[in-house]
Amino acid sequence: MMQATSLTPDVIAETTLASLADANPDVMAVLRQHGFDLCCGGGLSLSQAAQAHNVELAPIVADLRAILAKEA
């Protein structure tokens, strides 16, 4: 799902890593902290990446939303 305001994606479990990186390059710092990268074109969702790296999703989503909110 895309948020209606601007082109910034709403950060939800199904949001892809690529769409986040496209919206704001600053999110890459948060993604890298958790071992996420844009392999496979960034097509993994946050949920899939969190599961693959055995990390909790909620804190990552909160950090990403904070970064993207600064842009709004």
C-alpha cells in the first residue's frame, strides 16, 4: 500500500526494501544495521527480510517511519 501523501511509502510489513530505499536513501543506514541489503533488487518485504535475519520487525518499522516522517 502506498500512502496518499507524497511518494513516501507507508512502512508496513509488506513494504519492499527497494521502495523504502527509493523513497529516502537515509533508510539504508537502518536496513544495514540489521543486515539487510538490496540483493535481488530489493524485492524482499520488510517481513521477509526480518524473518531471514531473525530480527524483530516492530523496532525496524518504527525507525524507518521516523526517518520518513522527517521528509514529510
